[in-house]
Amino acid sequence: MPLPERNDMKRYDLIVVGAGPSGLSAAIEASKRGVKTIVFDENARPGGQLFKQIHKFFGSKEHKAKIRGFVIGQQLLDEAGKAGVEVVLNATVIGLYQDKEIVVKTGDTVHHYKGDSIIIATGASENMVTFDGWTLPGVIGAGAAQTLMNLHGIKPGKRVLMLGSGNVGLVVSFQLMQAGCEVAALVDAAPEIGGYGVHAAKVARTGVPFYLSHTIVKAEGTDHVTGVTIAAVDDHFRFIPGTEKHFDVDTICVAVGLSPMSQLLKMAGCRMSDDPKRGGQVPIIDGHGETSIPGLFAAGDVSGIEEASSAMIEGRQAGIYAAEFLGFISKTEMDNGEEKLDAALDGLRQGMFAPKNRGKNIEKTEEGIDISRNLLCRGFIGDDEIERFPGVTHKAGVHPVIECTQNIPCNPCQDACAMHCIMVGKVITALPAVDPSLKCADCGMCVASCSGQAIFLVNEDCGDGTATVTLPYEFLPVPDEGTRGRALGRNGQEVCDAEVVKIRTSPAYDHTTLLTMSVPKEFAMKARFFKANA
Amino acid sequence: MEQELIWDLEQEKQRIMVHPILGRIEKGRRVKFTYDGREVEGYEGEPIAAALKAQGVMIHRYTAKKHSPRGIFCAIGRCTDCVMVVDGEPNIRTCITPLREGMTVQTQYGVSAEPFENQ
């Protein structure tokens, strides 16, 4: 191995650590303002985790809502290219020292760089839990599953048990099914589902059972995973004897949260705090993302776990702040640049899943409607609960039924409807309401635009004793028109016979197929998924 | 010739050929490499671990002290569970090391390619 060589130290106006959504956004904004910027990332490709996100994002237009994560990633790379951002890959920043000097390892060599300002955008790493057999091959992180299937086209396993019902666990469970894997069960020690109800509901309606207040007793197998035993836990997370359940699986996927990768900031001597609402050890930052060390900023998950949309906004803001710190723009120019971003970020931080509401027990929506207990504890809304939500109305002919029942910052459905049937209003977290007095054109745009896959087009009475239900379908194979099978309810149980009467695809639907099935009319408000006969 | 066809069929099972969102999965050139002395195939540029996973390989190494098996865990080069002996060099993170034609990939026992009974 050659000895590490020490080159002359290179100087940049701004050094960004991490080329994920936040770091790239920061570098773009700084570069646009004339700041000489360099970005280091330890990975072989830029974009962080964005290229593994194949679902449509939440938010509104300004947050790139209803665009899939990997497409947003490509847009960000294109923008970085245009802005002339210099990104060095396979480069691990191993030290951050006094006077903003960093040490970067590439291959077997180490280089020193000095920045007049530094933005740390290192993101987060996955948490893990231990149980008997947790080191066996076949126990993987949820991120590993996403990497294998969405980046490399490899199925993580044939039959998978998911531990963790946060958004990562829910989204990855759905993605596993899209990749052709079977999900045996979704398990969480907590008594309530941690992620968005709509993400849970789209998994539950395919027939995946949810086991809340359960966790893994042991992973079975000698050389690799051949099965798993779970059991119920009491209020103190102790196993309840006699409640064990066994599943034959070859893969156990663990999605139990993320922790900020804030080691560099700690190393540099920034003031830190241990903040469970932010996910662990985070730097104490001011309103401008600046740490206790002037000119050293933090943006994205490293300063508190959220998601990619807010990380991108925080990154852009940090880039603007750094430009002002360095004197490239005035304070007024800075304020002008970030006002819109502030509003956009604020919009994402509203609703019952907002960072400020973490750990709170919320029983009613902002509209004062009781939240579905079934949704929280079993992953689906009960047939007896659905009617109380404003997206569920009735009329003759085809009309949208919106099963969106929690206040989350998202509104593409409102823009999708050219007939203005759907109303979210100014408050982006409001539950969408359907106005039954307006005509529905049955265009399907609302169904395809809903990132939570919570919108159905229903004709409750076709006049011949049948009803039709149009649902979003993102699996292969897509059944042909005329295919007979069974309709599944919100809980994934078979409710009645069904026949596919229409399949619609369109570039405007962005890979979401619209499947219309015919069911006996008494099941119009119960049938929510289609399973072809074997 | 017959052998190759069998490999292709085996790979169909673990590889996603067409994805509902991503469409047809684009891969590099198909190349040969050796895994524990056996000639196998993968796609150039994909992580070694991905090529092995496509073959159904679960165990990448055995730990030095307890000799317990390890495989892919984080798949992003962080946990080092998936390290193997690659071209004679131990501790290579197979999940982030691109596959090249003719590579020699061996199960790692402790820090060696020699099984424990021969060490």
C-alpha cells in the first residue's frame, strides 16, 4: 500500500460535505451566487438516497409533489451540472478541524482542504435493534432492501418480514411487493403505526397483516434466515408468553428509524444537543442553520431527521446563508432569496406528523374528526369509519372517493381535478373534500396524482346491479381487461367476485396504472383492491 | 452452452427483469468471475454483492472469533458485514465494489480466504 501523500492544501470559499438532496441543493444556491464551492461524498454516485425513492413525493407543487424521488434526484443533478457545482465522489471526509480544515480520504490517499465556510449535509444512518439471530445473513436494513431492488435490480428476498411501521418500513414494504417479493407481515413494537396512514393502507389492502405491539423474538436459521418468531409485547415492551407466531421467511428487513450522522460536527467542537424529536445527537443551530462555530452550517437530516423534501429546502437556505456569510450577497439579497423557501419549509412542517408533534397522542384531525383507530392499530380504515371524512361523498355516476384521513402536508389532488371537485384549500394539511354537486369527468388524474394512493373513482350503481371501482395499481403483471378475480377490502380480506373492465395507462399518470373493476353494487364502498384468480 | 442457459434461468429468479415503475433494468456487459473457485457470471459495474445475491449467495464471510456467518446488511459500504477476499485482498466491501471481468471472489474466514481448519 502506498504511503498517504500530503499535497498542498487547497482552499475553497465553501466546502459541502455530502452530495445528497441537502448538500447538492446548498452547493447549487451557493454556486449560483458566485461562491467557489466543492462537494465531497463518500459514495460512488451523487444524490444520496433520492435515487432509491421510487414513490411519488408528498407536498405541493413547490415541493415537487407527485414527482417520484429518483426523478427529483435527476433534476437536482442536472441543476447542479448547470450551476457548475464540482462534486468529488468516493471521497470520505474523515476529519473536521479548527479553522475549517477538513481531511478527505480517497482510495489510499489523504488530502487536506480548507474552506472559508463549511456546510455539513451528511444525512443520517439507519438504527438497528438486536434480537436472537440478528447477525444472520438475511437480516438486512430497509435501506439495503431499497438499494438492492431499486438501484441494482436484485430482489432482497423471496418472502420478507418487515420490522418497523414508520414511513420507511411502510414505503419499503410496498416497494418490496413492486419488486416481486412477498411481504409476510409488518411488525412494530409500538401500539400505533408510526408512518402516514395512507402508506399503511396501500400495503394493508393488498393483504399484508400488521402486528402492532409485537416484535421479533428470534431470527431462525443456522447459516442464514429461514424463519422468524414474533410475539406480542406489553406496555413495558416485555414479551407476553404464549403469543408467539412463526413465519417462514428468508429475509427480515429492519426499519426502526434513523440517526443524524453528526460525528464531524461533534469533532469540530460544535455545541450539540441530544434531541429525541430530531432523532438523536444534533448540532444546536440558529435560524440560519449556523452552528456554534461561525461559518459552519448544518442542513438536512444531520440537523434533525425529516425527509428529502425539507432537506432540499434546508440545503438551499444553507447555500444562501453561506453566500451571505462570505460576503457574496448582502443581507437584503439573502432575505429576498430565502423568504419563499421559509414559507415552503413551514408548509412541510405542519400537520400531525410535523416534527413538533412527534410523540404526541393526536385523536382528532384539525377539522375535529375522530381519527380512525383501525388505521393507527391495524393499518386500514374500518368500513364503519370511512363515511365521516370529507373526501367521502356520494352521488349518481362516477365520482372520486378520497380516503385521506390524516392532516399531512399534501395537495396535488386539488390541482389534478380540472372540474374543481376536490378542495384542500389554503391550509395544505387540510383533509381533501369532495364537492358532490360538481361533475366528475372520470379522467383519473386525481387517482394517479395521489402520492398516498388514497383516491378511488367509484360508480356506486351502474344500473345493472353492479358498481365500478377504479384504483391505482403499481404492480406487475397488470391484469388484462376481462380478468376475473376477487376484490379485496381495505383490510386485504376478500370481499366479493370482481372483473377487470378497464385498464388505463398514460404518461400523465406517471407509471400508475388505473385499474377499473366491476363488483356487485353492495360492495362499492368496500372493494379497494383486485386480486386475479390463480 | 447448456450450462449458461441454466445460469440465466437461475438468475431470473433473483433479478428483477421488468419493474412496474423503473421499467426494464439496465445493466452493463455480462462478465465472468470466480466465486470460491467456481466460474459464475454477473454484470460489469454492478456491486460484487449484487452479482452474488443474484446467484443466491447469502454468506460472505465467517467472523474471526466465533466463526459465525455474515452477509449483506447495509448494502451501502457502512457496516462492513459483507467483506470478502477479492483478488487476494481481504476486507473488500463487496456491496460498493464494482464487479469486473475475471475477478476472484472468495469467502472470508476471519481475515483469510483459507477455511479455519486450514489456518
